Amino acid sequence: MNVIPTGQALGAEITGIDLSKDVSAADREFIVNAYTEHLVLLFRGQSLSFDDLLRLREVFGPPGKAANQLLGLGRKKYLPDEVPDDITIISNITDAAGKPIGALGDGEAFWHTDSSFTETPISASLLHAIEVTEQGGETGFINMYKAYDEMPAGLAAKVNGRHANHSKVHNSAGMRRPEFAEVTDPSKAPGVRHPLVRTHPATRRKCLYLGRRQNAYIFDLPVPESEKLLDELWAHTCQEKYAWHHKWRVGDLLVWDNRCTMHHRNPFSPNARRLMHKSTTAGEPVT
Ligand SMILES: [Fe+2]
């Protein structure tokens, strides 16, 4: 195997492995070391079944659950019986009756980290491309270690030691989950409290942990001050110098560490088809 870094703030391609076959202990160690160093890994040309995607996640951690189950909302209604509970379908495709076969549609998915609205958010996300778009649908990533390390001193002083509420109400495309009421005051949004700066359990390095901007709230501040500080923090974090954007091909598998990265998806044409399969690993409480 070889590791080919993107040359940008994070991400590397791993070549020379067929992930449809069992991963040896030596290969596993090689892959996990690259994952720890580069935060996002790309494997091209992979042909993977649902079972492969569920087996592969265990290279990166213990099995994790899909967002709906983490929220206690049960199984996604649209999932056909042949899709295992721990697989999420990300797609804009509809079935013969016009019902979506997957989540997130064709719109933009705003910068976020997966499932930060739970006490114990997932760690790795594995996303495998089955159908891709010619244009749009690219996935971007941000290195949250770098964003933390390079915070201006004034901003760092305002952020260190603070905690934020991570709202459960909207998904990453900004769509409200029907089980929750619309939020009018972000300080009262149903959610979970996490520190704005976390220590990665494997590397022991500090990084920013922001979740998503929509309905975020920094505890112990009046809402206008929380909004102002969040805007400043997000403007600092979402700079291109901390980012890498991936243009998908069929057969790509991307694996990212949600504990130290955020991701974003560009919108694409509603006439185009995009189909992705996703599995996850369980993480740890955020400290
Ligand atoms: Fe996501």
C-alpha cells in the first residue's frame, strides 16, 4: 500500500488494497496510522457490499449507529428491508412511487460533524460512492486541529473553557426533523452540551468541536453575544486554508474522523442521480 497525501490541509489517498477482501492485521495498522495522521482517507475503485461496509468500519472502531437510531427515532421509514439497520443511504433518488430512497436530497449539506447532537457521537464515517454526479455533490473537509492551533489569541481566550449546545432539530441539509418543533430561541433548542475544544482520545491533541452552526448556542452568554462569538469562530474555522474538497468517482470510499474534522457537501442538479452507502463507528463522550 501507498499513502498519497492531498498536499492540502488534510486527506490522503491509500492505494494498493482491495477492501472487499479481509484486511490483515498489518494492513489494518498501516491504514489506522494513515487515518490518525491525515484524518480523511480515500480508497478508489472499491466494490463493496453492505456487509463489506459493515466489516470495514471495524478497522476504525466499534460499530456505530445511524443518526435516526442515535436520536431514538427508530429506523428510517424509507429504508427497504434489505438495507441493514446500521447502513444509511444518502441519495436524491426516488422510487417508483416518488418516495426518496435515501437522506439529504440534492441540496447543500452545510459544514458539520456527524451526530454531535448525541452524548456519545460517532467517530468514523465511511461513505461509498455507487452513483455520482458529473457536477456538484463534492464533499469538503476541514482540519479542526489546524483551526484550533491557528486561532487568534483573542478568539482563543473567548472560546477556551466554554461549552455549546448541539441542537438535534435539523439535519445537515438544514431540514427540520419532523419529530421536533421549530426553534425560535437557540438557547432553548433540544440538544446536547459539548466543550468547544475537545481532546482527541487517540492523539491527545486539542481541536475545535463545533457540530453545526444552525441553532448552536454557547452556554452562559446572552443569545446575541453567543451568536457574535459563533459567527467569529465559524468564520475563522471555515477558511479554505484548512480545507480539502473531494470530487467523487464511482467506487470511491472516503473514511473520515468526525472527532477532528467537519465536512460539507455542494448542492447538485435535481435531475442528476447520486447514491452513497454509509456506515459508522461508535465514538466516546466528548472531553
Ligand atoms: Fe455528515
